[in-house]
Amino acid sequence: MTVVRSLVGIALAVLVAACSGPTPQERVHAAELNDLAALKRQYPDVVMGFDLRHDDTLVISLDLQQYIEMDDDAVAVLKRDSLARWRSAWIAEHPREHALLHLHFIDFIGRRVADETTSV
């Protein structure tokens, strides 16, 4: 019985250690998303959320009705700001690395509204 308790104790310790913290990838993604949070504050009625896919693709969810109501200049600024922030956040977390960054704007059901790319 003592052996079983010892094995259970070891198994629990291993399980707790395995679940103890975020992976380096999760920390990088969290830092990038934190840097992008300013976009949601800057465009509170338009930008609804973010999703990182792979290491080089950011998806920004939009309120399509609010996006459509923006004038062309405001849409251009939103795209430019979003791409600049994504590029800056990516560079901060991936120093001395190069990539082609993709930015996809989607509506609430996942349809692409716009795409942007930039190289780093």
C-alpha cells in the first residue's frame, strides 16, 4: 500500500509540474496580444478580438456593420494601424527573425473582409 501511495504521489507531482506554467510559445502569443490590445481600445466599436494562427498570422474579428459604416479613409487608417502594431509586436517578440506577416480581418462568422501583409 505504501508503494502505491508513493507512486500516486510521484504521478501527481509530475502532473503538477507539467501543468505549472505557460509554454514559451504561449508567453510570446500573450505578449503579442497584449501589445495589440490598444487597437481594441482605439476602435472599440469595430475591433472585437484577435486570434493568432501559426507564428505569422493575426486574425482580427470585426463588427461588420460598424466596419461598413466607416469611411474609406478611416478604413485605410484602421488597416495601416493594425498592420503597424502587428509588425511591431511581432518584431519585439522575434528579434532578428524574418517572416512574411499576414493580417486577416474577418466578420462574426469567419468570412474574410480584408487582408494585409508585410515583410519583416
